[in-house]
Amino acid sequence: MSDFETPSHTYTRPPMTRGVDPQRMNWLWQLILQATDLDTADVRAALAAAGVGGADKRIASWQAQDGDDNYFPLTIAELERNLRSVVAWKAKQSEQET
């Protein structure tokens, strides 16, 4: 099937496989890291460039499993800030390379 052919079925929204708590988005953060080439060192650098301090413990806690001693819930606001910081940091890195 080419990119321009009509699909044989219509899109349906997949069912939620878990409850979504906007105050506990660690699982989504872990999924993003697994699905992309995003490295925690890059995240640390991006957060530092954005003026976010104390990122080392937070980054480790976002990757911990719920129930671990160092687990700390990641909020949807932090997740957005992290991703926006990484996007801005990568754009700046790209500008410096050209």
C-alpha cells in the first residue's frame, strides 16, 4: 500500500491499557526513552541549559519503578517541560553545528 492509498479500515482509538494519572507519568517517560534515541545525559544537559537545577536525582527517580525507594512521581507538567527543554537544546546544538 502506498502512502496515498486509502486504508482498508477506519482509524479507531486503541483502548487504554492503564489508568492515567497526570501526577504519575513515570511510565510514559520510560516509554519515551525506550522509543527514542533520547539519552538521560542529553536530558540532564537540556534541563541544565533551561535553568533547572538538581536534575540528577529527579532523572534517576523517573526511571525507578513505583514502590522503589528512590521513586518520585513525574507530573505531566514536568514531562512537558523536559521534552520542550530537550527540543530547545537539540535545536541550539544543531544551530551551533552549522
